[in-house]
Amino acid sequence: MSIGKFFVLLSLAFLTASSASADVKLPAPQTSGGMPLFEALKLRASAPGGDFPATELSDQELSNVLWAATGLNRGDKGWTVPMDRGLPPYVDVYAATRNGVFLYDWRSHSLLETSKKDIRPNIGLQSFVAGAPCSLIFVANSESLSAVNESLRSQFSSVAAGAMTQDVYLVSAAMGLGTRYIHSIKEPEIKSALSLAGEDSVICLMLLGK
Ligand SMILES: Cc1cc2nc3c(=O)[nH]c(=O)nc-3n(C[C@H](O)[C@H](O)[C@H](O)COP(=O)(O)O)c2cc1C
């Protein structure tokens, strides 16, 4: 092989490697043991925004949190949170970290990379949001919601996000993680960063750290 050809192949290999998606297969979630539910209920609280815990979660901790938020808990058609008529979750959860943005895929319990950018500095109206190691972003998915009666879509996606975020609060309490519900968000910026459909709406964030 000529030296020229060698360098062309080397650059192609480099480009492919650097643009390859970095999906993450999460470890299986913890589904037994842990803090009793009533103790977690007693501890449920928002971590202070101004002094938000700055340490990143481990993959196991993130796995537990995402599974609690919207994971499968009964075969392939039952979830940790209730949905209208048992429909598949119509609120998606994205995780924004310093490594990029990932969509939680409850089917495979994986994180699917949607962007390599760190968008955390530009998603919240309060400055401390940028410093949270991970922000979960809850998005009402208009395509999934087309299965719900039109007049109920907004209400039902809020109900779903309420159940999901409370699960995040409880599992965080049980594991000693810090979390905080955030409504004050930069929705247009998030929609653009996540390349969301026009009718999708961003409901809230849950900051995570320890
Ligand atoms: C609907 C809702 C919206 C909220 N929005 C924000 C917000 O934009 N920024 C923030 O710092 N905290 C926000 N929070 C967190 C609340 O301030 C917090 O839950 C409240 O002070 C009660 O504290 P606790 O969760 O420890 O009981 C929100 C909470 C809820 C339930």
C-alpha cells in the first residue's frame, strides 16, 4: 500500500471512530433490598440549588434512577409509573451530562447518545443548573401522545412526569443522592439541542448529583 493511501485510510478510521455514537448499556437496575420505602418517604426533599451536590453519579446509580423513573418492571408491558391505559411511556427522559445528551431507552435499559455536546450551561434559567453533574430532561413526546385523546394529552403528560419525578425523588433519597425539580427552563434552547419535533414539549428537569 502506498504511504498516501495509508494516511487516507488512517484519517477515515479516525473520523469514523470520533463520530461513532457512544450509546451506554446500563448495568441492571437494583430491584431488591435498599432503604425501606417509608424511610425514603421520610427523607424525600430537594437538594439546595445554591449548593447542589457536585459529584457525578456512577452508572449503577444512574441505572437505578432511570429505571425508577420509567423502567420496565413487569415483562415487556409494565412500567414503574402508570400510563393511560397502560400505553408505552409518552414522556421521554433524556440525561444531559458533561459527556453529551442521551435518551433513556426503557426497552433496552440503555442510554442512546443524541448529542456529544454538553448542553447543561444552556438549559436552566437559574445559574446553578449548569453545575449539576446530570440533568434529567422530561419531554412530552407528541408522537407517542397521539394515542391519547387530544384534549387530555397535556394533562396526562404532566401526570406522568409527576409520577416519574416523584420516583426520582424517592430513589434518590434511598441512595443518598441529591435531586431537585426544575420548572424554570430554557425550553426553546432545549428543544433545539435535542432536535425535538415542534409539538413536543419540555416539562421539567430533575438535577442529579451526590
Ligand atoms: C412544580 C414545581 C416546580 C419547581 N420549579 C423549581 C424551579 O424552577 N427552580 C427551583 O430551584 N426549584 C423548583 N422546584 C423545587 C421546589 O422549590 C421545592 O420542591 C420546594 O421548595 C419544596 O422543597 P422540598 O422539595 O424539599 O419539599 C419546583 C418544584 C415543583 C414541585
